[in-house]
Amino acid sequence: MKEVAKKSGEFFIMALIIFFAVGCKNDPDPIIDDTIIISDVCYEDTVYFQNDILPMLSSTCGTAGCHNIGTAKKGVVLIDYLSVMRTGGINPGNPASSDIYEAVNGSDERMPPSPKPQWTDLQKNLLLTWISQGAKNNKCLNLPYCDTTNITYTASVLPIFEKYCYPCHSGPNPSYYLDLSNFAQLSAFIENGVLVGAINREPGYYPMPKGSDPLTRCEIRTIEIWIENGTPTN
């Protein structure tokens, strides 16, 4: 009887070990709340996922052949908030231990891969700040103030192009062979009316930025006024 009891006890312990081992391996993914946090005001010290981060990721990373649903290189998909949080190795509050931030900052494997252009310092800083601020699924609806009186190319227009246009339209192999970092090509794109038509999403024009929300009315008006002023390079 003692031998039977001993074997029964050993069997029970082994069953518990197997149960907990299997349970650990099959723990469900943590629940991610993808409810969009909407702010009526766009605060300048806050980075917003829907306004700032998703347009960059969807145009440079979440594309065919890279990290869209169809390709999902290395199991990473970067097309919306849930996919970014589930597969992008984001550690809210800690950019240094977040896989995406390490990748775009030239870790072991350069991302986006060549021949796509590397992210600008502005784009990297936006990602850094967003993760530092908790990697929230946030969005803002309007800017508190739109300065249309002191518009310059360097301070007002170029940051818009860098954020929304350069991810696709710059580098050695720009999309549709259109390099908007080349001022001559940009000027031709302006003169034929395509730029204004595209950012305003007018009928007959391909809506830009591709795969993301439209530019804000302030951003559009900034570009329009700069064009009306003769596209100075100041």
C-alpha cells in the first residue's frame, strides 16, 4: 500500500508539473486596449499615434514585401495599433528596449532596409517621444493655433514633407520615381497642380499621404500659402 501511495504521489506531482508547464507555454497574449484616445486639441509636447506614428510606419514599414499582413517578415506586422503593439516589440515608457526603435536607429539590421531611405532625425524623435509617453493609441483633431503669417520653407513646409512625403518619395528609389527632396522635381509637381490636388484629396488625384489620415487643414493651408508666395527656399 505504501508503494502504491508513493507512486500515486509521484504521478500527482508529475501531473502538476506538466499542467503548469503547458499552461505557461499557452498563456494568452496580454489584452491590449486599442480604444483611440481622442483629444480635441493637438498639444505640441505630445506625440499622437494616429497622427504622427502610424503614417510613418504604414508608409515605410507596413508595406508589401516588408511588414504588411501578406508578408509579415519575422512575424512582424505594422499596419495598425494592435499589430504594432503585439508584434513590434514595444515597451511603453522605455524606447531603448523597444525593438522598433532599436531597428530604425541602426541596430544589427538597418530598418527600413536599403534602398528605402532611413528615417530622419525628426521621425526617430517622434517615435522616441511616443514610446516614452506610454505608446498610447491617441489622436488629436486640430491644432490650437495655425500660424499662417510667418511661413518659411525650412521651418514650416519642410517638416511636413519630411514627416508625410519623404518616407515614400525620397532616397535612391522613390515611389513612382518622384523624389520630393529634390527641389526641381518638387517644383514641377507643384506647377502641374498635382501636389495641391493630392493633399486636398480632390477628385481625379491620388489621395496623399498614402494609407493614412489626410493632412490637417493647417498643414494643407501652410503648403498652399507657401506656394502662393512663390515657393521661396527660406
